[in-house]
Amino acid sequence: MKFCGFKTIEEVEFASTLPIQAIGFILVPNRKRTVSLEQLAYLLPIIPDSIWRVGVFQNPSLEEVGNAVSLGLSMVQLHGQESPAFCKQVKESWQIPIIKVFSETQLQEIPSYKDVMDIVLLDHASGGKGELIDWSYIPQAKRVTESLHLPLWIAGGLNESNIDNLYSNYELDGVDLSSGIESNGRKDNQKMIKLVERMKKHDKVEW
């Protein structure tokens, strides 16, 4: 489970106490959850080594990725039209795992990234706007990722009210939430707790 879109010390401190796999930061310019490199520099040290520190990029330059990785990221998430060659450059330059994002209509592209990514994340094409993906594509995506021996994570409009339905109907390796753990545009501690409790029910976390 990855919680994403953090901006404040208080939010990161609380999320770091939860049994989640990853905490993400938006490094795409001009988004409502975007953080600067200066903010990233004081937020990353709060997170224990047991939790992945993920930087989320969209069509970045290698320099932009490197500047953020140097601050202490432990994983890179690429959310744009980054090519397999670019992903390979990132992976080899910094020896860092990569989450590559695909929409439902891009499933045929996944195999070409096999050797340059570590996690496949299926998200809505709008990306970051809290819109649900079409879940009917999940079985096809799962067949593809299983054939490549890669984990499949799901994002897009997930929250406390639909996570049970998702896990009751599909076999997944992880989920990524941002708007689903917010109230009035801020991270909501109680929503984060409830999501972890839901995941515990499905034996996805230990708490």
C-alpha cells in the first residue's frame, strides 16, 4: 500500500507510523500536491527506512530525477510517456527501483518495459484527479504482469468505501491512494487508519 501526495511534516510523521509500504511525493510541476525540492529535503528524513520514499514524476529530464534522488528517494514513479530507454537510464544511473504507470488503454505497452521497471501501476489516464479506472481491465492487466513476474498495483479513485469491493473481486499486489485519504484537500489521519484497517481485513498489512 502506498499513500501519496504528502506536503507537510505533520502528515508525513503520522503516515510513517502506519504499516504501509510507501509514501509518495508529487514532483510534477503545478499540481495541487506538488512539493519543491526544498520541501522534499526536509520531509524525506522523517520516513523510516522500512517505508519506500517515492518521487512521482511526469516526463521529467534525467537531471530533474537526479536532483530529487540525491535527496534520499528510494523509488521513482514515472507517470508520463517515458520510454523504456529513459526508464533504463534512470534505473541504471541511480540503481533505483521504478514504478511505471499505465492506463487501461496502454496494457499492450507493458511488456516492452519488462526489464526496466519493478512495479506496474494501473491508473486512470487523467492521473492524480481521483478518477476510478475501469476495473474490468484488471484481469487482463493481471495476466500480463503475472507473465512478466511483476507486481500489479491499482490507483485511481480508491477510498474506504470501495477498497473492500476491489480486493474481494481481484487479486492485487498493492494499491496507491491520495485523494481517498483526504478531507478538504488535506491528509486525514482517520481515513488513513480506516484504510489500513480495511487492508488488514484482507491480510494485506500486519498491525
